[in-house]
Amino acid sequence: MNRYDKAFKEEAVRLSDEIGIKNASEQLGVTYYTLQGWRKQRTLHGDGAHIGSGRAYASTDKTAREIELEKEIGELRRANEILKDALGFFAKDRKR
């Protein structure tokens, strides 16, 4: 699976506006449907579209701190699950 950066996607969409999707896809070596999807993303998300490989749009609502906190919350939840499992293991051992 090919991954394309934001600049390439934006240029490809601009070219497809000028010469059409079919011609642009042939010229760039990108499938027709991939280019069509990029155009749709641009229509739906505007400037937030094409933030990089594998993402459809930018999450402009979240700050870097919020993203960092969400990661930390995920790590803490995983740690809690491990502790719960360990508590169950030791509690079962004490019943003997």
C-alpha cells in the first residue's frame, strides 16, 4: 500500500481539477479511486484534509496537550487492568 504526504495529495488534487481525475491519475501513477477519494476529503474537510499518510482529516479540535493526556489516560487504564488481574490472582491464592 502506498502512502503519500500532504503536499503530494494537495498537488494531485489541484492537477485533477485542471486536467481531470482520469488524466491526473494516469500521469501521477495513482489509482483513479484514490485520487477521487482525496478530492472527496477536500470537499468534506477543507483545509483539514490530507494531513499526511493514512489520515482522512485533521483533528483541529484537540490541542497537543489534550492528545498527550488521552495517551496518558490510555496507559493508566491499561495499568489498572493489570493491577486488577494481579489482585484477583493474589486474592485467589490467599483463599487456600
